[in-house]
Amino acid sequence: MEQDRPRPELIIFDCDGVLVDSELLSCRCLSEVLAEFDIALSQQQALELFLGRSTKAIEQHYRSLGQIVPESFLPRLKSQVLSTFAACLQPIPGIAGVMSDLSVPFCVASSSDFDRVALSLDVTGLRAYFGERIYTAQMVRHGKPAPDLFLLAAEKMGVRPARTLVIEDSVSGVAAGKAAGMTVWGFVGGSHYRGRDGQAILSGAGADRVFARMGDFWEA
């Protein structure tokens, strides 16, 4: 933690790319399902446009381009993601050890819907760490990069934003945490950062610190 700040009273973890190594899987699913509807989007483009964003943001993006995705798109995407996660999803290395050692309260706040977060945590054996402390974009009007979701999580957990630490892997998530008045650490240990300068990306977004190994969680 930064020298001039005390240790937090609450830690909010993003899910995708922080707890579970899901970002490449979900971007692949998005690319494949959009192709079924004759919309071309590469996996790399999906990362650049939608990393850390909700499915609502996907619809809004294409609407702004005058391209309306059919009503069947979201159910099809959800089905593809859930089946892919059930077969392939892995936890971020070292994350269980981090949570086992934490002495402060923590929760998860994700842009994904509740079913996807719950499945992700179940498949990777992380669900028991969180219990009912799961907050998703479905619970707020504005998803990341708006601060609403993180503010809701802090309110539900009974901790002031200024005493809250957010762990995020996306530019939109970092922006949301900073807009909420929280300390934000960027995590770049997910497979989606291979070959990308995650340090520059998340530092440029305003992260107070960027790290790449969960084993270095408390290292200054």
C-alpha cells in the first residue's frame, strides 16, 4: 500500500481478469457469437472495446453505429460464455492464497451478470470466499466506468469509499474506482495481457499501483 495511506478497511475485487482468467475466453465467445449475426469483431478488437464493460455497453456501441443486434444476441452470448467457462475457466494463480490470508473484509463487484459471476466462482472453487458478497452491473443504472457499482458495494459493506481498495484489470474498471474516490490497484497477470504493456495501460488510466503476480499483492 502507498506509504501515505493506511491499509484499507475493504477490498473490492473485480471478477474477470482478477479472480478468474476469463477475458480471452469471453472475448473469443463475443467474436464468435457476433459472427453468427454477420458482425465482424476480432478477439483483439473485443479486448480493446469491451474489456471490463457490461453486455449493455456492447449493445450501446453497435446502436451508436446504427447497427442493431437482434434480441437473440444476448441469450446466445450468455449461453456460449457459460458453456465455455464451465469447460475451460481457471482461477488466477495465487488468488485463493491472497484471500485466505486477508484480515480485512472483501467482496466482488463485476460488470458481468450474476449468473456468470456465480458460475465463474463455482467452477474455479472461489465461491466460498465470497458468500453473498457479490455485486454486479445488474444492480446499478450505470456500469463501469461510472462509479455506481463500486459505491454500491462499499455502501452494502458499510465502508467509506476513501478507505476502500479496488483491484481491477481494465481501463474502465480503474476509471470507475477512481471516480468513486477509492484507491485502485491494476492487475495485469491475466492471459489477456500477454504481449501488451499492462503497466502503461493501467497506469495511464490512473491506477495507483500496477502488479502482475498475486504473490506480490502487498508488496510496495
